[in-house]
Amino acid sequence: MNSIITHLLVYIQYLEKELSTLLLFISKNIPLRQWQFEDSNSPKYHKLKIDKLPRILKFEQQDYRFLLAYYQERYQKELKPVKRQLGKDIPTDTCCPRCQAPHQYLYDNNGGNGQFQCKVCKQTFVTGENVRKPITLACPHCGHTLTPKKDRKHFRVHKCVNKKCSYYLQHLKKLPKDLPVKDRHQYKLHYIYREFTLDFFAMDLLSLPKRASSFKFRKQSAHIMGLALTYHVNLGLSLRRTAQALKEVHNVQISHTQVAYYAQTASVVIKPFVDQYDYQPSTQIAADETYVKVRGLNGYVWFIMDIISRSILGYQVSDNRGVGPCILAMRQSFAKFKTFPGKALRFVADGYSAYPLAAQQFSLHENKSFDVTPVIGLSNDDPVSRKFRPFKQRVER
């Protein structure tokens, strides 16, 4: 019997060696299509790709006299006014809204239809237009200004339309050679960015649930409430099974709706304690999200945990996997810091693009700059994932 087992083990090792040799031969000599073309460029993987964040150009009021002096200092010559052709005069009361340059330094930008361009600061404007935009988004690859293309419920889609952009040219080369031109729209070729129109930083994080019961018991008592919470929260029974257990075990007649009210009342007391407790967090935190199914509907739970103490610093339950719930959970966790650590903060998350986008929103709205360390996939294919995989596994477990 032992000799047969030994023979089988030797034969299995031989087959494993032959399979390894065969796979090595195939990978070197047979040009498979899936190895020639990068599958991550497929439309199925667009939502999982992480692009660079756009360049944010904040509007700054300038003085044309300072710019003229700078031009003369740098190029050793004066910036001369615009030479106009006959019939191309600009109204004398027109000036640049950004640097206040007079009409002598303004171009007629569209043939007398009201659009002008300043020769000093290069600002394009229309007479009477307010150019004090809070920010201007530019492509991180070519510097071209992003063009708004679509308006959605909570965000606006901006797109780089520059045909000479390196991002566009690089992804254009990755397309299959036999792909018809009409099917190119299935692939992401241009750089795209979502600008959120909903202010997630103005939302109240300490709101309490509605329809909560009071502690003035009429028919029941605090003991009955404790039993209901024990079955429903500690043992994980549903509302109806909790009511059934109270009736059969303790002979207490109570509806499942009242059990829900008890749970909401307990959350009114517990939530402020959990949210405002002094956790004294460290500078190493990890974030993760997962989906849950409640009453047949899919939802998402977000957790941000202190890696050292394993305390849950921020949490959020949402019906979507967007950036909004991510920002709210991060706001909860950052509120625990007495002094925000800034770049000293080690924020470990997966490769989902919501985390770097949320980090950019914190830099814009609250001037909190920190880096997100992404741990990509399930295998350690890069040095960053190999180093910080244990951090990510803490919050996953």
C-alpha cells in the first residue's frame, strides 16, 4: 500500500513538471491574442482603472502693470499694444476682467462678435462676463483645459478634447487593429474627470435616526427593551423572529415594529458616544468597502480603521459605491484627530478610484493634503502592494 502511494506521488510530481514546461513553451512561442493586447483596456475594466487627478488652476486676480514689468525684465523689451486693422476697433471702456488691462492690449477674438483675448494675461472673455471662476480643471497629460460634457445627478463630467494629448494617442494605439471606427466609443480614449456638484462637506455627520421611541415605557419596561436588543442585535435575529422569541420564551407580546423602534432608540444613545469618543488615532489607517444585502437590496458598508488600535474611526452605509459615502466616512475618521497629521498620515486603501478622488476633495475644501497608498488586487504584483498588504488585511478581516 505504501509503495502505491509513493509511486502516485512521484507520478504527480512528474506531471506537474511537464505542465510547467509546457506552459513555459506556450508563453514563449505561441502569440496568444490575450497576451498581445492588454485586457485592462477593454470596456469591461473602465470602471476599475485609476487615472491621474487633473491639474487644478485656481483663479488669481492680477495687475497688468506688474505683468508688463515682468515681461520687460525677462525679455528685455516692452510688450507693445495690439496693432489693429482698419475697422477693427474695440470700445474704449472695455478692459480685461482678470488683469484690468485697457483696450489697447485686447484682441478681437471672434471677428467683432463680442469675444476678446487679453494680450497681457491671455484671458479670453466676453464683455460683462464674470471670469472669477473658483477653479479651472486642466488635463494632467497635456495641460489642455477640460471641457464639460455631461451633467449628472451629483457630478459633472469633464473631458480632454485635445487630439494631440499623449493620453489619447497612447490609448489610440492600444485599440485592436480590426476594430471598426464606429465601435471606438466603447473604449475610453480621452481623459475624463468627474467634478462633484454636491457639497459632501456641508452634510451633518451627527444626525440621529427618525421614528425613535422614547424611554417613557407604557406597556413594556426597560428590561423588555434589553431582551429585544439582545435577540435582535447580539444574536442577529430578524425583527419578526425577535418578536416571536419574546412571545415563546418570555411570554411577552410585542410587535416587530416596536422592536425596530427600540433599536432606533438605542442607536440615539449609542451613536453620539461612538462618533465622539476620543480614540486618539495613530497616523496609520486603512479603509475598505464591501457590499451587503438588506431586504433583497444591495448596499455598501464603508469602514476606516486605525491599524494600530483597530478602532473603527469612520463608517458609512450607502446605496451606491460613489465618492460621496467615501468622503463622509473619511470626514468621520479625520474628525477624531486633534491636529490633522497631513503628509505624515499613512492612508492605505485598495485600488478603487474613490479614495484618491476623495483625497483631492479634502485638499480643495478643507486644505487637508495626504497621500493614498493603493494596494492593488489580491496578489503582490508591485512593491507597494507587497509592503502594505498586511495593513489592508487588518481592515478586511
